Amino acid sequence: MKTSLAHLPENKQEELVLIKKIILEYVKETAMIILFGSYARGEWVEDCYVEDGTTYTYISDFDILVVTKNAKAAKCNPKWDRVRDKIDGNPSITRTTLIAHSIQFLNAHLRDNYYFFVEIINQGILLYDSGNYTLEKPKSLSSKKRQQKAQDYFEDWFESANSFLIDFQNAFSRKDYKQAAFLLHQATERYYMTFLLVFTDYKPKIHDLKELDAQVSQIKPTMCKVFPQATEKEKRCFELLRSAYIDARYKRKYYSITQEELAYLAERVKVLRDMTEKLCKEQIETFVKPGNREKASSRKKKLSE
């Protein structure tokens, strides 16, 4: 694994040093800290453009994997909340997507050829190493097997998302808008999960649509068009969908959403459905074509220009 950050601007290097310091301060069980994704590959994007009167801003996140000494240390708890609050609350730090897994979990997934983790080891940059653990040598996965795995993910999760969208329509028709909002959230989450599983072979343990939207947009910048945030109405509607996972179920007395807001969100989720289907099918086809990684990288750069 690489260790140099020389390809990054000085300010980005300084931000990563600060992130490492925060993680080590709060998570004493840290075994390794690895930068992966666009900044590790040298393909990060900072772009702002106008299309059809709407301004889209896209700035790549830092992607950080924290490898812990045991499974307990990787689980969500107050110390991880403090880490994220410290990082997210610092305006000088680029938005950061943080995931944590134990060394045992990581090595098991390397042995089982999970593409997401193999790519992290092959392309990632080691920011910190306690020196106490050794990573399994990643094994290769044939293009055919990778394609079949992605196809299985797509069929399972896309079908599940479509089912929730049908259930949403039923609840919407009978004017049970709170239940409809929750079901629409579930459809949205599953479309995002479909996309991530096909493209990365990894399903994050999160339900926050804002985080999921950021992750899929990291892979395909055009995905940021699904839920535009240019107007107050667009922002409000997305927040209503985002909060429906908890509030529409457990805080029903206080949760409120209108027929008009739900209708607007349903149209955006249908856009998400169609984009997910199109992009996933295209990606599945690339797994058996020579030079697929280079072509995918080239397409990503063109989309962000």
C-alpha cells in the first residue's frame, strides 16, 4: 500500500494530518487509517456548473477507512460520534466519509475477494499504521465472477426497492402520507444500496440519505442531480424524506408532509430508479470487457468536466 500524499495539494495534506490526529485522540484501538477513493487515486473533483438554470456544486469527499483492533471498537458509540462531530464541525476540513471495521473483518473480506476492500488495499494510502497487524494479501476475482456477483446484487436490491415504491403508491393513494413517506425513504435507500453494491461490492451500515447520496455521487457525479438543492423547497422536501426513516414511524404526532411534497419526492425517486437501473446495467457490462477500469475512470472524469 502507498504511503505518500505528495500528489495532493498542501492544504489537503494538512487536513488529512488533522483528521488522523482526531481519530487517534478518540479511538485508542486504532490499528490503521487508510485514505481511499478519489483522493487516493488522484481523481478528486471540485466543480461548480449551471444546467437548465440549476447550479450544481460537486466537491469530492475524503474517504477514510479506520481499521480497529477488534470488532467492539468499530461499532457505533459515543466516541465515534465525537470523532465525526470534530471532523464535520471544522470548516477547514473537506467533507469526510468515515467507515470503521476491525482488522479481523477486513482480513476476512480480503480472503473472500470483496472488491471494495481489495480496491482499498490496492489503491489506498496508509495514513497511520500501529505496526501490530498484517493485512491479508488480496486475491484476484475473475471478471466473470465479479459480473455475476454484481448482477445478483442488482436483481435482489433493485427488486426490493421497486417493491417499496409500489407500497408507497398504495399508501399515497389511501392518503396515509406519513406511512407513504417512510416507504418512499425505504425505496430511496434501497436504490442507493443497489448502486453501491454493484459499483463497490459494499453496503454501508447507514440509513442517512444525505450520506448515501454523497457516496453514490462520489462514484458518478451525475447522481447529484437526483435531489437538487438549489431552492428552499427542494432542500425542505429532501429533509422531509431524509427524516422519514425515524420521524414518520416513531414521531408521527410531530411529523408532517403534504400531498404535494410527496408527489414531488416521488418523481425524484423515479429519476433515481431510472438512473440506478441504467448506470448499474452499464457497469455490470464493463466487468467482462478489457480495460474496463480505465474506461470507467475516463467516463467519470468527463462527467465531472
